[in-house]
Amino acid sequence: MNVGDLLDARVEEPDGTRVGVVVDVRFALAVTEPEDGDGGSGGEGGEEDRENPDEPLSEHTAARDEVGAARLVGLLVSPRSGGSFLGYERTDVRSPWPIPQLVRRRHRGTFLVDWADVAEVRTAGEPVVVRLVGGYERRSPAL
Amino acid sequence: MTRERLVDARLHLLSRQVLDADGEPVRAVDDLELTGPDGQEARPGEAAQVGAILVGPTLFTRLFGGAVPASRLPRIAWSDVAHVGTAIELSVRSDELDADWVELWLRDHVVGRLPGGRHDAEADG
């Protein structure tokens, strides 16, 4: 199963009632922070070194956080639009007016459903159908 | 210190540029393969994670419809990913990846046979 299969899939309740469309798939990245003062050019000196174009990118990727597994958290389901959020589910973004207001209005009622609440994914037909378990929980879509 | 950061596939991962350990662009993220903890295909409702970044020639399917079977798409193991930011940075060099096999094959079999094809223009300055 791929993320592309799940995106734009039709979401149904156990009895077949249409709930909405999968607009995004959420993951939790395990991030390991770099230890402070690690290596010779740690601290503020490290910031200056990043400006040096001759330094290979790998030098400073090593000094930044490192990602581990990307755990599948759940699906973002919009009852109205299959379109993208454009990032406005992050509730503190208000500008440029009136784009966030319009996008939020189009996606009102959007919720996050845990992957554990997904009972079945039917990839055979078109569109793909995601069936939820009975008593699934509608969570906040905020990041 | 390890913590969790939430990312959304469409917002933060899909279509992002993939860079290798030297900062060289590899490909863009076309899709993400989901796997279970045992490395098998992800099952609904059970723990799942990203197993690989799928990269591939999707231009034709985008123009003419249809889909390339996921098993035929070149992949980059998620364990090779070092950092997720505006680009996705790998901890390996692109030469070590199968994802570039078309480019490597063309380099060895086509470009390398052209007169001057084995000459490194940047090295000679």
C-alpha cells in the first residue's frame, strides 16, 4: 500500500455512509536532536560555517537533527473538498487574507482519524475506499 | 534527545526534492511506500510506517493516466533518510542508490561512448 493509494480515497462508515475524502496522510517522524557543543565547530561558530559554500552539505546535515522511523498516525478526512489544505490547518496562520479564511471554510469539518480506526482499504476499484471501524473518533486536524 | 514531529504527506513530503549526502539532487518524492513493522505490506488498523520513498518516471502516467505498479518504481529506503526539511536529505551518496539506474545506464552505455563523453568538463576547468 502506498500513500498515493490513500490520497483522494473515499471514506465510509461501516454501514457504507460516505464520510468524506482523504486529503492528507499524517506521520510522526522520530527526530533525534543534535547534542549541543558537539564537535569542533559547535555553537554559534557552526552557524557561520553553514554560510560557507565550499563546505559539503553533509558537514552540516550531520550537525542537525536526524530523522528515524516515520510512523503512520492517521488520515485527514475532509467532508467537502478533496483539494489540498495549502498548510492552513495550522490554526495560527491568518494571512494573506482572505485565502486562509476561504480554504478553512472549504475544509470545515475536516478531522483526523487514527490509523487504528481504519478497518479496511479497498484498493481494487476506483475510487479507493477506506472503511472505518464503528465508533471511530474524529480528532483535531491541527498539527 | 528524541522527540516526534508531525508531518503531513502532501504538505511536507510528496514532490519534495531528494538530496544525497553531498547535496546533489537525486529525484523528487513521487510516492511513499507503507510497510508494517515486519517489513511486510501495511495492513489497515495495524502499526505502519514509511518503508521507502518511491521515485520514478511518472510523467507518462500523469499525461496519459494509469499507474506504474509500485513494484516497478525505483525506491529509496526510508532508513537512508537523514533529515526532512525543505528538501529530504539522505545519508548516502546517489551513486549507491538504484534510483538513478537509468541515468547511470545512459552514462555508461550512451554518453560514455560519444567522443569526449568520458571527459569531465568541470574537473578540467
